[in-house]
Amino acid sequence: MSLDVLVCVKRVPAPGAKVPLTEDGRDIDTRHLGFTIGPHEECAVEEAVRLKERHGGSATVLAVGPPEVAEQVRYAIAMGADRGVVVDTGQDELDPQATAAAIVHALGELDARFDLIMFGNESADAGHYQVGVRVATELGWPIVGGIKGIEVTDGGVRLRREIADGSEVYQLSLPAAVAVKEGLNLPRYPSLPGRLKAKKAKLDTISWQPPPGGLRKIRLRQPEEKRADSVLLGHGPEAAPAVVDVLEELGVC
Amino acid sequence: MLLLVVQVDDHPAWLDAVQLARGLTDDVHAVLFDASRADELAKQGIKAAHVVEHDVLSDYAPEAYGEALAQLVGELQPSGVLAVGSEKGNEVMAHLAARMRAPFAANCTQISGTGRPWLITRIRGGGMLLEDAEMDAGCGVFTVQPGAGTGAETPSTVDQVDVRRFTPDLRDELARTRVIERTEREAGVSLATADVVVSGGRGVGSAEGYRVLEELAELLGGAVGCSRVATNNGWRPHSDQVGLTGTKVAPKLYIACGISGATQHWVGCMDAKAILAINTDPDAPMVTRSTYSVIGDLHEVLPAVIAEIRARNASAGTSG
Ligand SMILES: Cc1cc2nc3c(=O)[nH]c(=O)nc-3n(C[C@H](O)[C@H](O)[C@H](O)COP(=O)(O)OP(=O)(O)OC[C@H]3O[C@@H](n4cnc5c(N)ncnc54)[C@H](O)[C@@H]3O)c2cc1C
Ligand SMILES: Nc1ncnc2c1ncn2[C@@H]1O[C@H](COP(=O)(O)O)[C@@H](O)[C@H]1O
């Protein structure tokens, strides 16, 4: 059974040890940062490519945002996706209702039909935990989140989710949506031919301004840090007795 | 009135949600999917509990849970609905909000205001940043970040909880996303609950390099963790990964070996009571933000620490 899969990915900043903010505190200062897609979504792209390789069909990638999201869509094509869609809203970050509306709108505009739509469990920067559920609800499709295993069965997908004390299984018939987590697979690095193909790929662009949703970001702040200065226990193996003293003090040894 | 969904996945942080709700009003009603929890509610000053009952809800079913809540909200007309910001708490509240076509703010640490608008603070990036936001909604849908409660006792204002039954009208079709099978994990030290986590990053250098971390973890009765670099290199399974897209840990001691301390890793270990960083670079963020540090090659430091523990255990054994 061949599957046509759509993966929704978000362009997010990839900060290092500190997250720099703009002066007015409204956003992350991205002038010196690279961008990426979140690990959950990278696994979604990998899974879509594997499903196509194993069962036939196609893998399409879609991102909503400013025109720069094309960079992340091309990365997914370099990983093996066939087709890329940019939903150009002109804006950096929409609220989750507007993002979902933009995805639903794009689905109506595209000439393709999908059997499975994949999302990340939550976006890496905002973590709203809802865009996938909103899209699926609007389409009337089933969706389950937290998924770390996908198996194609007769007419559907068998999904595995890890919980604190074990795991759960769900069985969905297609069409369906799924929100996945890192650990689903080990994503490949794009190959050189993949990168060349991605560079040349023609992306579909849909320009659309969704109506705003009801959650309005006012400003971002750094969380407080309570930790005091680090106590240097020593250099190299000579520090071992001091380390074990600390272990004993903490009652873990 | 605020509606508090106590029980989606029995997350202990429901008390944090109680505290945020009680901070807004004394008029809090609970939603339960199983009546046996009703007794605990009086202590928290919760006046009424609505026990949702339906065959389709016989096991976890995110769509059916969301639809049942939407019907309850339609009947009770609360000013807001809260749940714990656990994985399933967020999932069910997203379903509720999608059905209500209302906004939903996940992982809030503060909620104030009256709806037009609500003023909230929520965490982003697993705790990398805080976001202040306005939410324009008649009925607000929120989840509460575990740990966001004040920790203060909630003064009880009720002796007896008024327990009411609510039977939603659920189409059979909603059973399509219900759990069909469960397996339990074998008991053992789990990363999420271990007292000590010995964690390794790129500095470990190879899959075999983790043997010394495993040895130390075993000596201390702890678990082994890792950074995303280790997972991506195939040195460790993803179930060992600590951080934003891995497991969040809060052990007594987190030993970070050859991990630089990128924010996405930091948010997974920042709740540890103490952090010991072992790193060749004294300026690595993990070192400067740690409680204790050793500067050096982990492959020299860890064997020495293991030898020291063994020596002390042996002499304790002979003398005692
Ligand atoms: C959206 C997103 C989500 C992410 N989620 C996660 C996540 O959940 N978890 C996570 O860990 N990362 C995550 N990352 C990746 C994160 O940004 C970093 O890339 C990663 O944490 C770095 O891993 P590291 O510290 O092992 O490697 P590096 O940053 O390369 O650091 C290696 C450290 O080892 C030290 N070292 C080297 N050799 C030795 C030696 N012999 N002895 C002692 N010290 C030595 C070095 O001085 C250095 O400090 C995420 C990134 C993004 C963009
Ligand atoms: N701007 C976007 N473009 C495409 N997909 C998105 C966008 N924002 C969120 N998503 C998808 O929705 C998932 C959940 O996002 P969120 O609700 O923000 O946590 C993400 O992992 C993506 O798969």
C-alpha cells in the first residue's frame, strides 16, 4: 500500500548556551543564530522518507512563516522528501490558531491529497502543543500525539507511544494525522546528491495571511537562575577524593 | 467558576494546577474520569466534582476526552479550564480548545485577569524562556507547568465535595483514537526518577567510552544519560537523552561528563539539586553553571573516582 505523506515543519532559531533577546524583549535576537527544524520534526521527515522508500508513494514537506522557511523545506528535500511547500505569511511567528488555519488553507490550495499528515509533538521554540490537533480537528481526521513507533498495517497505521510505566498502542485508519517525538528513528544526514537536488528544487509557494488567533505574545524574558558559583573540586584524576567527599555529603555514595 | 481537569494521566503536578486555579478564585470545580479520586478534593477546597462517564472513555482516548470536556464546558459555562501541562494534559486540552475554536495556552506558570483578556506567563522551549502573553477568550483553556505552584497549602473552604455525574453524548467514531493495547515496562532504575544521573556528551568520544559512565552509575545506583550528540552519533539510544526533546530529570546529583551545556540540554537537567561538571574546558557553560566542577579529561577523572569509591568501600568493609 503506497502512502502520500505530508510533514509540517517549523523554522526555529538554534541558540547555544544563552538565548539572546532583542532590546524590546519581543523576540529572540537571531542576527547571530542559525535556524533549524526541531528534532521531533526531523524524525517526522525521516519517517516520511522511509515510508516512501518502503511502501511507495510520496513525501511532501510544508512550512508556514516568512519566505526564509524555504531553507528548512529544502533541508527536508535534501533528506529525501519529494516536494516542498512554503506557506508565506510574511510574518515571523504566528499564534497557533493562525498557524493551523494557514496549514488548513494550504491543504485546500494544493492539488495533492494525503493519506497521512505528520507533525512534531511540539514546536521546539514555542511548544504550543496544539497545531497538529487543530489541523486534524478541522479536517475531521484522527490524531494521536507522543508517537515513537509507526507501522503500516492493512488500511491504516499502528502507532506506539511511550508513557511513564510502559507503552500504549493505537490503531488508526487512513487518512490520519500523527504527532511524533524524537526517538522515532535516527534521522539521516542529507547526502551530497540530496543537497544538490534540494538546491534546484522548485517549491510551491502559497501566500496567505491567516486571521490572528487569540493568543498574543507580549514579550519574552530570561528565566531566573538560582545557582551559585561553581565549586572547583580540582584538576584531572587528583580531584577524585574531593569528588567522592561530595558524593558522600550528598548521600549518593 | 473555573474547571480543573484533575485526571488525564494522574500526573502528581495536579496540585500545582489547583494552586494556580485557587489563586484566581475560590470557586473551583474538578473534572474526574474516575470517581475514586473525589475524596482528595475536599482538602484542596474544591467544591464540586464532575465525574465524566461513558463507554468510549474506558481507556485513554484523546479525541473522546476532548469532546466530553467540550460538552461539559458547554453545560457549565466556566470562565476557564485548567489541566496539568503533562504530555497528555496538553494533548487533551488541545482537543478541547480545537473543538471550542478557542485559544489554548500551554505550560503556564502564571495566570491572571478575567478573560478579556487573560494575562499569562508560559514557558517556551522547555524552560529556555518565559513568555508573557495576552489571551483573548471568553473561556480560557490552559495547562499549568509542573512545579509552577506556590507550594503553599491551599486553604480548604469545603467539608464535603459535591460529586455529580456527567454522561456526554459521544459518537462511537470517537473510539478511533482509543488505546488498544498496553505493555508495562520492567522495573529498574529509570532515567526520569533516578537519584543520580551519570550523563555523557560528545566528550565521551565513542559508544565504548560509556562503559566507564555505566560503571559509575551502577556503583551509585543511578542511571546513564546522554546529550543529543551521543544519540545522533548512535552511541546511546534516544531513551537516554536528557533535554528539551529528551527526558527532563531532577536527580539529587547530575554528573555531566563532556557535555558543553547548550540550552536545549540545560533545560533537561537544570532542576537537579546539584550538578557536577567534568570537562576539559573551564569556560564551558555546563562548568560555569554547575554546583561542582572538575577540569580534566573524563576518561582520566572517572576511573580515578571509581577507584576511590571502591577503595573507601573496601576499607569500610574491612574496618566495619
Ligand atoms: C531544537 C533543538 C533541540 C535540542 N534538543 C536537545 C536535547 O534534548 N538534548 C541535548 O542534549 N541536546 C539537544 N539539542 C542539541 C544541543 O543544541 C547541543 O548541540 C548538544 O546538547 C551538544 O551536545 P554535547 O554537549 O555533547 O556536545 P558539545 O557541545 O560538542 O560539547 C562537548 C563538550 O565536551 C567537552 N570535552 C571534549 N572532550 C572531553 C574529554 N575528553 N573530557 C571531558 N570533557 C571533554 C568539550 O569541552 C565540550 O564542552 C537540541 C538542539 C536543538 C536546535
Ligand atoms: N510555522 C509552522 N509551519 C509548519 N508547521 C508548524 C508550524 N508551527 C507548528 N507546526 C507544526 O505543528 C507542530 C506542533 O507545534 P506547536 O503547536 O507550536 O507546539 C510542530 O511540531 C510542527 O509539526
